[in-house]
Amino acid sequence: MAPSRAPTRPAAAAPTAAADPRALRREPEQVRAKRSLDAILGAAAELVGEQGTDGFSMAELARRAGVSKPALYRYFPNKRAILVRLARASFEDNARLLAEAMTPRPGASEAETYREAISAYCALQRSQPFRAHLRAAMTADPELAALDLEDSRRNAELATALLRARHPELPADTLQARALLLMVLVDALAGLSTQVEDAEAAVLIRAFVDMTAPALGIDPALGIDPAVAPRS
């Protein structure tokens, strides 16, 4: 993760905050705490990617993050708490990626936008090995599984809103149900893409798009499919 930027000096127009000695004492502590937390989560992602969720100890994580064990336990009582935090952070990244990828570029067809969104998500999974291990842990942990379902529902609602904004004639309930199924299926595709070579991953992504786009009312080649839209 990128390191936190140093705090900027208070503006001359705000002398009240600068004059408060308590604010001056708190700010460096908050910055150090943010850096420590970022270091812990970054080290946890590395170790999960290298060794899986069960392959490392809290002591090893503290060493990798460059913090003491007491400092680590001040943030997280156990490894499971770290996995929950990593899951939440990855879900936030997913939502940002979806919102960006589903926003069409000028001149791009809806099919191209959809294909690029799926490709971008798979590329993210392939570039961050910890995600595959974290997803495996979700299947065995009820809390992580519930967080995953919550994230899938949220992303399905976002995808539905983006599609409905361009095609209000599509039925919202049906579209949202299909979008939720898509969110679950695309995770399986992303996991598979991490196990094969780049060329095969590209073929699988294209096949997935061709198979699933019509369910969202999108013709894989032409854009919106009038045969899927409701008849007037």
C-alpha cells in the first residue's frame, strides 16, 4: 500500500487550530497510527499471498510490518480480525473498480464497457495473490461469508443502477437478481484466471462475457439486445 503523506502545515487563515497544543500533539500520533496500520495491512496481504491465511503467525506479521507485537495487538486482537479488515478493504477496492469500469468511455459500446469491466476485475485478482486465499477463507468463515454476500449485493445494486440509467426500460427486479448472480460468478472466473496462463485467461474472459452479457440485456457484439428488453 502507498505510504501516507506527511500532514500539511495549517493554513495561515486558521490560527486557532495551530494555537491548540493538544491538536499539535494528536496529529503526529494519528499519522504514525495510520502508517502503522497501513504497514500491518500491507504486510498481512503479502503474507496471505505467500503462505495462505493459516501459514503465518502474529509474531511473523509484526516482524514483517516493522511493529512490535504489543502494537500489533492494539490494532487487532487476532488473525481473524486482520482477515476481516483485509476483506473490507478489498471490497472497497472492488466497488471503486466497478464504478470506474462500468462508466463507458466516449465512443465505447456497452459491450466493450462490460468486457473491460470484467477484464479489469480479473486483472486485479491476478495482481494481488492474497485475494485468492482470502476468498477461500470466506467459504469457511460465516462472518467473512456474510461480508462477501453484502459486498456482492451492494455491487449488484450499483451495476443495476448504472445499467438502468442508460436503459430504464429494463425490469429492475430481474436485472438486479441477474446482477447478483453475475457478481458471484465473476468471482469464480477471477479465481480461475489466476490459475491459467494469460492467453487462456483472455479466452475465458471473452467466453464469460459472451455467455453472461445477454442476461443483462447486452448483446456481446452490438450493445443492448432488444430481444432481452421488455416489449412495449
